[in-house]
Amino acid sequence: MVTSVNLCGIRLENPVVPASGTFGFGLEAASLFDLNILGGISLKGSTSEARFGNECPRIAECPDGMLNSVGLQNPGIDVLVGEKLPALRKVFKGCIIANVSGFSVEEYAQCCSRAAAAPEVDIIEVNISCPNVHGGGLAFGTSPKAAADVTKAVKEVSGGKAVFIKLSPNVTDITEIARACEDAGADGLTLINTILGLRIDMARRKSVLANKYGGFSGRAVLPIALRMVNQVAHCCSIPIMGCGGVSCAADVVEMTMAGATVVQIGAENLRNPMVCKEIVEELPLVMEHLRIDDINEIRACI
């Protein structure tokens, strides 16, 4: 039974990858299980400088999910490159995906250049859900032109390493953004990021989150993620890392059928830190039950 996949020339033992922002820098889970059972790890997003993030409260529970407005809290790209990556590579042999963010095209390029120069990094994932400080505050990922501008800038400094653009679902037509990124040179796409949401503290007549709105993730978003992955899979020819609401091995199979090569597990890691290990162990059993000999044969089958 074949569970291995090829992602831009890199062989992953299986398609299971913890999503950025839900697994720290990998090392935090090293005492829980052997990280080498994972196909890869997408690291916590990094910006050019250290960020404290948004004010608290910045987490709100929801039925079958959660809202977060953490605000890209991270120690900065220099700490990622100088400390986190070398430490992770000592205990993890799989695919390391550096996730970078920025508030201008120049910051994206700077972070990508630093990540690309790190020998531990295999793939660069670019989060374009950040507000464009020079473009009126709208997220880069909501404009085809802005998304393309970021893609071109990071590709120029990627040192030949594959660049995946992580797409926002908070758009009218995600295929328009996906095609713009592909045309600008993206090697792959990750989708979906969180969906903008709101919870209200009725007694206080205020939003639960200090930042008012936050990103909604968790099991409830799986159907939306599957739809968007499937739409993009049929309009683009580059590989997809699918994420959004995945919580079990059956979801991994379903996401693969929608069109994903790799499947990221996000919010479920926060509820159950052992979920990725469980999915890796259960995936062959689910495949056997469904009479799937090779996971690559079912990709984008609908």
C-alpha cells in the first residue's frame, strides 16, 4: 500500500503535515511522539521582526471550531533561521516547510530570502492573508494583482526552492487568486487559511475577541475547504496542500480526492496534540477499507 507522495520533487513518506500556527516549530511535540512519522511540518509563521501579536483575549471557542486573532506572534525570522531550524533538523528528517508573512512586498521578499538560504528548509510557504500596509490595509490575498506581486517577489529570491502561496478563503472567487499566483510563478498553493468570523459576549455587548474579528477554523470548515481545493485543482496545474477542518484519516482521503497532494492538519492539533500520529497510523486502514492501493491514484478524482 502506497502512502508516499511527491511534492515538487521532494518525497514525503505520507501526505500528513501539521499546519502552520498549530504545531509551533515542531520541537514542542518532539516529546510526544517521533516526528519522523510525519510527511512534513509547516512551521509557525515568521515575520522580519519579532511580534507579540494582538491583545488578549484572542481565542474564542465555537461549535466544532474556534476563532483566533493571535496576530502572527513569533520571535522573528532571525530566530527561526539561527535557532529553530537547526534544532528541528537534529530530530526530524522529513520535509521542513518554512511559513513566512509580511506587511509589504519588501518584507515578504526579505523573509523568503532568509528562509531560502537556510539549508534546513525544503519548501517555503507564503501566507498572503496579511494586510498590505502600502495598499489600503486590504489583505494581499484578496487581490489577484497583490497576490501576484508577492509571488513574483518571493520567487526571485527563493534560491530555486519551491514556493507555495497560502490562499485566503475570504474572497469572492478563489480560483481567480489561484490562477494569478500560478501565472506569477508559484510552484504550489496551500488552501484554505481561516475564514473571518465573529463571536459576541452578549452580557457585555462586546465582541469576545479584543481585535473584534478572528479567523475561524476547525471541523466545521471542512466542506468549504474541500470545495475550494476542488475548484483550484481543476483550474490550476500546480500541486495543492489542502487544509481546513481535517481531523481524521478519512478527511485526508477526502481532501486527496478533492485534489490535494499533501493534507495539512491545523486546529485539531490544538484539541488533540496526538492527532497527526493517529492519522498516520489510521490512514493505511482507511485506504484498505476503501480498496485504495495507492493514495496518488485517487487525487482529484471528482
